[in-house]
Amino acid sequence: MPPANQVRPDLEAAPLELSEPHVPAARMALVARLCEIVSWPESRIQAYERQLAADVLVGLLRTSNIELRRRCAHGLVRVADAPKGLLRYLARDEISVAAPLLEGGVGFDDSDLVASVRAGVAAHWQAIARRRNLSETVTDALFATGDTTVIELVLRNQFAKLSTQGVDQVVARSRQAPNLPKHLVGRLELRPTQALVLFWWARFEERVQILRRFAIDRNVLIQELGDVFRIAAAEGWADADTRKTLQVVERRQRNRAAAAQSPYGSLEGALAAAERGLDRALLYEIAHLAGIKPTTAQQILSDPGGEAIGVLCKATGLKRPNLISLWRSLRRPWGDTETTDNPLGRTVYVFDTLATAKAQTVLRYWNWSFTADAANVERMSFDDNALELTLARRNAALLFNRNG
């Protein structure tokens, strides 16, 4: 018999707790079987039975291990009438569970996907962005996240559709995200007005692509509106809206009336004077002689890249020496004009490769849409519904709202 207070030898090895966790085999079998049932084809189970199984399964999955949840999600990927509650539950699970469904689940409709965007985090948004056949409603929701990586994935997804409002959001966001323009300029949904706003903060390669795609001539419009020009002239150009609209189309770029009254005699004369110093008054004179508003001229001449200066010079019929003269007047850094590894070379490249009529179209777009309400637009929000009133005001907001 052992002494008092000594543990009996036959009890020494007895554990105080279970050395292995209890595995509820019946529960695991139940969850696994229900996962199979809800993923059966329509020919094998009726919709209400599938829904009943899904309702029960949601409650069990909350405390099930991740492997079972993955198996359930994987089984539902190809089920067109998958129960919505179960789909949405799994779509909000950690990404290893949710990804197959979010990327390829055929049971989702747009409302499911939008709800998943709102409830998810960046990894979930990226999975949705990779889906085929994304609608405008879903891409709008993805763009609204403001996540640059997600926006880029959507733009690279050729099966995604973009709304006009969605493209506006991306154009505004791309001001602070330099990698977005290269993915946006090739999208078919991009409109000329949006592209020519994007131009101002795009890099050289994207700028060239924008000009090649959206700088067009106006031959058809000029021909078809010839009689309207004559009517407007007979009325003394009394209607302001008609006059502004026809100015976008007409052949001539320079302002002949301004040249007749200018002390410099011509645009070339004003540029020659600018070599001695360019002040505000002379800048305004150059703008009037070029047939554009001072706000447009200021934006062009202060363009960091310089390619816009090439557009201006080409559109107004200036020669390459005039472009070089203007460049010197602006105190721009010098560079090799025969290569595109410097701002001057890139500006000369745009000047040399762009046709005059096409350059005029670009310049008219800028002058028409960017200067509208420019004096007040900085006090507006890009998300303000009032900006939808006119195309010009919306584009002016994109251009002048530095926080866009």
C-alpha cells in the first residue's frame, strides 16, 4: 500500500484532458453531404429542396472548417440556380473560399455582385474584376471603391463593359494614378472629350495614342454644314450658341479680325515679340490671334510635357522654326529635336506627325469644352449632379478640379 499523499501508480498515466480533440464525425458528414446536394444539377433536385438544404447549411457552415467551406463554394460555381443566401454568404468568406465563386460563379446576378463589392475587401473586389461579362452596373461599383489595382484589372478585362459615368470616374482617378491611362486609352468606351481631358496628365506614349485615335478631320461636317455657315453669317452671327458650335467645325483656325487689329500684324509677329519676354498681355494676344481663349492658351503653354504646344503650333499653321522660337520664349529646357527622349523632341514629334486639320480638331475640343465655366468650376465637386447639365462643364471640372 503506498504511503499517504502519494499518487497510486495505476493513476499516474491517466490524462486530465483529452489528448486529441473530439471529431464530430456525424456533423462533418452532414455538412459534406449537404454541400453535395446543393450543388446537384437542376434535373436531380427541385428548387425548393435545394433552398431548404441551403438554409440548413448556412447555419452549419458558420462553425465548419475552411476546407468544407471551400468544397461547398467550389461545388456551387457551375450551379445557375444556386440559393442566393448561400452564395452571398460564401462570397463574403475569406478569399480562398470566395475567389472561385466571385471569379466564375454563374449563379450571381448584378445585385449579388454589387452587394459582394460593398461587403468585401480588396481581395474580393479583385476577384470580381476578373469575371467575364461584367456589366456597367458592376464595373461602376468596382470603380467606386477607388482601389487603383481593382480599376486596372477592370480596364484590362476585355469582357467588362464600362458606362460613361464609370469612365469619367477613371479619368478623374487617373490624375493620381499614372498607370491607369495606358489601360484606358485603348478602351472602346472612351469618348473623345474624355480622352482629350485625359491627355493633360497622360504620358507621351498615351498622348500619342490619344492623338492618333481621336484627332480626326472635319471634312464631312464642313461640307454638310456649309449652308448653315451662310445662314449664320447672313444673320450676323447673332445666336451665340450657333456661333460657338460652328467655330468648332469651321476650316479656319486663326482669328483674321484679331490679326487686322493687332499691333503685331500676325501670330508669327506676336511670337517674335515673345522672344523678348512673354507677359500676360502678350499671351492674351497670342490666344486671340490663334483663335482660342486665353484660358486654353494658358493651359497649353504651361503643359509640363509640351506635346500640347506641338498641337497648337500645327493647328495654327505655324512652321517648325516658329515652334522652336515659342519653346525658347517659354524658357523650356533644350533638347535634341530628332529624338523623343526629351520634352522638346517629343513636342516636335507630335508637330511633325499630326496633320493640320486633325490638330485643329483637338484644339477646338479643348477650346470648346475646357473653358466653359472655368472661372467657377474649381468650387464645384466632380460628383455634383449639376455637372451633368452640360458636357463642357463636366470636362471643365475634370480639368480644373485639382483634387479630382
